[in-house]
Amino acid sequence: MKECYNLEYFEKSASYVREKIDYQPEIAIILGSALGTLAEDISHRTEIPYEEIPNFLVSTVKSHAGKLILGELCGKKVVCMSGRFHYYEGYDYEQLVAPVRLFKQLGVKTMILTNAAGAINTGYRPGDLMIIKDHINLPGASPLRGPNDDRIGPRFFDLCNAYDEELRRLAKNLAGTCRLRVQEGIYAYQVGPHFETPAEIRFLRMAGADAAGMSTVTEAITAAHCGIKTLAISLITNMGAGVDNRAVNGEEVDQVAAESAGEFRLYLKEIVKNMV
């Protein structure tokens, strides 16, 4: 078995993190593009740069802080990634299991994923939030490719509830506390770093997708494999290519994310506070 697939490999990461804290995190949070402000609300915090953690990865995206933050948020013990890892950074799919495998070894039971996404659904608009109920894995590749360690999870596993129904219900019930419009839809994953073509957006709309992005799916698949309940929410930062005849650019994504971050932050805190 390849070293990177086995339990012992990720236990080295977890052991290093455990030395820095005296509690077991309940909830893991991965913060997406320009959404790192939530990390500022974590109290009694311990910050660990990714490069210090054994057998971990390093974020290369400039807008991502690149550190693990542990502490308390809304009365819950949390571990938060301020910045995530993407296939387009040059990592292999199999390497992208690292964050969720670390969470599992730390004892995390529940995970919240956030991301910035482009709207495919023409009824959406920038500044909306989308609770992800399912995904389309456009590349078709899996982070669980290769030898399986049965101590972590089964070789073959179900994804019907990869985005936990109970957690989605909670998020929908709390939508009234948020000034942003809250939708629920299907997320289409593609590897990037280029945005989709207008033809791809039209194809994905016919396939039933509501928004598209370059993250989240590998993390959700890894969580389903090892039994971590997952809630994922996209911030719609732009309309997909060809939807409104405007070019898609990263500056627009960052601008909308910055404008919506405060309200999204409050909504996520309300969700964390009400998690059982």
C-alpha cells in the first residue's frame, strides 16, 4: 500500500496538531476564496501554518491565508482551514484527501465547506448563497483512486447523502436570518484554473447543474468515505460564461466575495451555533 493512503501517514499530521491543543474539535470548516474572515471570530485560537504540519499540503492561492486555526466558535470547538488545496495547483487527486483525513484523525464528526462559484441557473444572481444538495463531478476522477485502507473507510461507498440532508435542512431553516438570498442546488465541479466555456455552461445547465466551481467535491467525497457529515455552501460570485455575455474574471469573484463576506459570515456562525 502506498504510504500516502494509509492511516499512519495521516496520524503523523494529527499527532502534531494534537500537541498544540487540549481538546477534540467537533466541527471542521474549510473556507473558500475570499471567505477567510470567519476565522477572525474564532476565540482561544491556535494557528498553525500548513507548512509546519507533517504530511500536509501547502496552499499556493494568494488570497488564501494557508493556516490551520483551532479554537472556539459559537460555543463549539472547531478546526478551520483558512485556505484550501486544489487540483489546479499541481496536486494529484489522491493528495487532496489530506485535510479531511486530518479532520477524521482529530475526531471531527461534522464539516462545513464553503466556496465561490459561478451561476449556471439563470434565476441566480451574484451575492446569492447556494446550499449544495448534490454535485456533478465533471472530470470524473476520484481522490480515493488507488489502494484503500479499510480502517479509514470502505473500498466502495455511497454518495447519496454526501451533502447531509439534516444539515441542509438546518441551513434552510436558518435562511431567514441571512440578508443574502439562499438557494439550494447542484454544484458542478471542474478542475480549473480556467473558467468554463459558454458551451460547457450550456451543457451543465442541461445536465441539471445550478452553479460551477473548482473545489469542494474532492473534500465531500473524502468525507463520505470516512463518515464525516458534510454541509457545503457556495457564494455565487459571478454568472457563468455566456450567461450574460460578459467575460468572467477573478477580480469580479474577489469583489463580490468581499461585499458578501460579512453577511455570509453571520449566516455561517448561526449555523454553527445551532448544530447539535
